[in-house]
Amino acid sequence: MRVIDRIRIPTLIITADDDPFVPTEPFHDPRLTANEHITLRITHHGGHCGFVADSTGEGDGYWAEEQVVGFARECAR
């Protein structure tokens, strides 16, 4: 958090309210939320590394990985 306001490249942060190791409170800090270079996604569930979704004909269930790929595509435009 000491340098969060200095981030100047597109950054994606994915975290969950039910993460047993990393609390979400710091992610609500105005220095982070006001930084236009940071995209923050806080989910209700996901634990520490369990960001999955149902496998469908359109997706394979790897929700977090899909978010990263979509974010990278948006940044490349």
C-alpha cells in the first residue's frame, strides 16, 4: 500500500471477501480505489485461490483465468 498510488500501468487485482489469508479491507483504501490504472474485482466467494465457475459451453470454469485474459485483451486495444 505504500506505493499503490504510484502504479501507472494497467493492473488487475482479484480477491475475495472469504479469503482466509488476505483481508479485503485494505483494497477499499482510497489510494487504491482512486487509481485509474487499477481494476479491482472483489468477489463474495473464491477463498484464497478458488475462483471457479460452472463449466459451460462458453467457458471452462476457470473464472479468474478468464478475467486475466479479458483484462489483457482490453489493455492491448
